[in-house]
Amino acid sequence: MYNTHYIDMLNPSLPPNEPVPNSPSTFSELGLDDTLVQVLLKNNIVTPSAVQASSIPLALQGKNVFCSSETGSGKTLSFILPMLQKLTTKTIDQALVICPTREIAIQTQNVLQLFCDFNITSALVIGGTNMAEQKKSLQKYPNVLVATPGRLLDMLNSGLIWLQYTEYVVLDEADRMLDMGFEDELLKIHQELTGPHQTLLFSATLFPEIKKMAKRYASDFIEVIVGSPRSIAGSVEHVMLDVSEADKIEALRELIDENTGKMIVFFNTIKKTDQITERLKRMRIRGVDCLHSKRDQDTRERLIGNFRGTQLNVLLASDVVARGLDIPDVELVVNFDVPSHSEDFIHRLGRTGRAGKSGRAMSFYTPLDKLKVAAIEKLINSTIPIFKYQGRGRTKR
């Protein structure tokens, strides 16, 4: 049975990072311990977002929660804070957070590290890293496992992990995990969760496949919908640029010249991501590099760190960056290629205009993209302005 809290009915225009009207205005009012609240204040996290205000009290009550909310709405703290409170009060002893990618798992682990004074131990179980080190950390019986499905299943099959005592289970970015083909792995992991446990499932989109997966993990979810999962955040201004394939590289170079802030450029293939990165470097454009699934884990972590800092200003990427990664202050997102899947358009644009800040997005459009653009506009129920590329100028057509 589904019990749905429709937050968007309270205020359809309310951005997902803003508090819900007449809802708790502080984390203390959500029922969180003062020790947790003090850590949040120390990190300048003062007011709960809509998704946090809606889901944290339910999670603290032990409810199974299925939460759908736009990207950048604060979902990570929505499951981490109740989990930490339950661990520190000894309500539970073991928790599991399943993430679709290494980057999202590492980011979740980094959020956990903000609360390192709570004597809560955690371990990363992800691919692309030293398995011996991971086995060593598992021998200490950590309270929290943050894992990707494939490596977690490897560890389960090897007998290094048992999940029958896990009491708090999170499926983060569940839609992304299904997109990546992890359904079988998730079902096998679920079969190992034989003891009583609470389940929280978070997703940026709300499709029948996600509900089907949610029902397999628990039959009594309380469903929380914050905002419109199929919309672009109101803080993002997005347009399209009608440009020939041959002129795309020059148009990109102009955007790089014009923008001093951080920029993410998305491509549909890894091959093109590498090719355009090399071309820009040959043009002696500095502060440019690329990120995709074929780069080793150490390189990926270094690039993300550099992009968060000042060493890297333009990140060319495949859709590995389109979900979950919270990189602050991205001013511009560029779709060098219009994505093949309409939902990816929403997730790509979700990398900017986060945490209440404004952002901009531009997609390079060719006549071959006509059907893709029509599908995107149907999904977001909005018409996207198209400008004609004319060298250093743009004219709305």
C-alpha cells in the first residue's frame, strides 16, 4: 500500500531546496539530536530543505520511505541524518547505503566524515579501488557500508559480508541503478537482507519500474514526492543553440572564453569526450580535462577534487557526472550532444542551479536532434528557446 505525501500540492512553484511552508524551520524541530544539529550548524547547514523536512521525521519513526525529488534537493542528508541518530542511540547497529556509481558512494562517504566525532565507523565497498584495503576495513565490522551493487555482490559471494543483521537500508539514485542494469544485482542483495530492516529508496524520477523495485524491497512504503521530478529547477535558465556539427567546437571555445565560472560539457559517448578534450588542449585552452567511466578511480577522484577547487575550470564528461555528484557553483552546463534519453537532459541540467543558486544551460542543436528535443519538451512540459549560432553572436530564431 502506498501513502503519498504530495509536497508539490502544498506549493507547486516551491523549489525543492526551499523549506515547505508551515513546515519545521530548523533541524531540531524534525526530531534530530542536538549533537547532530550542531555539526550541521558548524557546516553552515541551517534550514531543512523540503525533502529533508518531509522525509527525516518519517525515517526517524522507522517508516519505509520512497522519496522522489529533483536533483540538488538535499536527499543525501535525508537518509544520513536519521541513520546516524539511530546508530548513536543504539536503535540500530548496522546500515547499508547502495549507490549507483563510485563517485556517488565516495561523496556519500565524505558526508559521513562530517560526523567523524560520533564514533560511527564506515567502509567503502566500490569497484576500481584496492580490494585488499576494502577487505581490511570490513574486518573491523563497520557500522555503515557504502557500496556499489557489483562490488557489494562480489563481497557477499566471497563470504566477507553478511547482511542478515543490517537494520537500515538505503537505495540512493534508484532510477540510475536501474538505468545501469543493476536490477538483478539489487534483487540478489535484497535476498541477503533476511533480518528485520527499514528501507529508504531515493530517486530523482518516478517511473513504474522504480515503483516495482520499491515494492520488492518493501510493501508498505510511505511515498514522498517533492516538487516535480520531471521538471527543470526554476533556478536554471536553459536555451538551445542551433549550430552545425562542424561549428560546435568553435561555439564551445567561445563559451569557454566568455565564461569565467565552472562549466560542465556533456557528450553522449566516451570517444567524443576524449576527442574534444584533446582538440581543446591543442588549442592551448587551460583548465580543461575530461571525466568518464574508462578513467581509473584515482584519476577520477583527482579530477573531481581539482574541479571543486581552482585547478580545473571546464570539465568535459559523459553521463557518469550527470547524476548524484554535488559539485558546487557550476555556473554553466553545456550539452555538446543532445542526450538520447530525455531524462538525462533533466539530470545534466541538475548539475547547475543547485542549493538555491542560479545556473545556466545551453544545448547545441542540429536538425538531427529534432525528435530528441520534441521528446524533451514533452517530458518537461515546456518549450525551450532556440537561438541561431552566428559566429560570435546568437540570434533567436
